[in-house]
Amino acid sequence: MSPSAAPLSVIIPTLEAAATLPATLAALAEARPLMREVIVADGGSRDATLAIAEAAGTRVVTAPRGRGAQLAAGAAAASGEWLFFLHADTRPQPGWASEVARFIADPGNRERAGYLAYRLDDASAPARRLERIVAWRSRTLGLPYGDQGLILARDYYRALGGFPPLMLMEDVAFVRRIGRRRLVALQASALTSAARYRREGYLLRPLRNLCCLSLYFLGAPPRLIGRIYG
């Protein structure tokens, strides 16, 4: 399959992501036959992020700082029939490409979105507990977060109105538009950095995240949520 005929555009929002972006880009190699393009949507990095992205042959677009705005800018620039949104510190694990190929080959998924299982690069018991909590939240509440990746047809993305220009909670706002019944758990995982949990603790960080989610549902101002999130 030639790149011009490949169906998948991968969109990665970045901000000072030089430490993690190389491994994420390397993990995408497994899906090379599927990929039309990789788009890095940067929010103003001053480190080596842009140099890394350009050296890897990705397409770089700039956007106002904030994941929602960056994701929206990347999607607007994408030409693939399918969009795969992925955080810069999240690495799809072996086998993910075949799962994505299976998902996009099913016509019934053109108005559904797929996501990967959440995994942390930490071998500790608290990390495993958190992974189980995330699996429950994704399955039962229909709330997979951006660090699990999200794949959906470009036409469906547009019909949903795209990502809102939020600094935080853009993933929650968007998957709520999709709805739990239209979210599909793919049989593959994505490995995400556990640096914040190691730094802040496996109790404090999840509690802070839960507080931010609660404030979002209560309609709190985004700036307030951002200050608490850190």
C-alpha cells in the first residue's frame, strides 16, 4: 500500500516532548503500511521537539498551546480517512497495528471509536492497581483518556464537532460526545510514562485527577482545573 493510499493519519500533540517523542515515533513503525502521515501538532516547544519531529519525517503544524487546540489543528491538517490521536509520551505496544487494521476494516466501526488498554512503564503493584481502575473507568463509565490513544473515522470526527479548544479535559469532553456504547476497547495496549505518579505518588496523583474531573463536571473554570492539575 502506497503512503498516498494508506488510510491512517496519526496526530500527536507536543509541548517540550523531546524526552519522550523519539520512542513514541519509533513505536509507530509497526503500522507503516497503514500510515499516510504522522502529524506533530506543537504548542510552542523550546526544546528539541521540533527538530526530532522534522528529522523523523513527520509533518509539523503549530497551534495555540493547549491539547484541545493542538489536536484540533492536527486533525484539520490530516488527509487520512482515519485519525489516530496519540500523546507524545504514549507508546503503542507490539500487536497494536493489526488491531487497528482490523478495527478500520469493519464498516460497522465508521461511527465508533477505538482505544487501547492503559499500561504504565512501572512494574510496581500500585501501577497495576491503577491500570485496573482505568480499565473499569473506560469500560463502565465510557471515559478512556487521551493517553490510551483514540482512533476514529475522519468523517465521524467531524460530525462530532472535533476536539474542543480546552487546555485540559479535551479528551473527556470529546469521548462524552461519542458515548459509551460507541467506544470499542481494542485488544492492544499503550505504554505511558509513569513519571508523574512516581514523583507525586500513586495516591495523591489519582486523587488530584479525580478532583479535576469532578470540577469539570461541575462546570468549574478551566484555569482553576489547570492550576489543580499542575
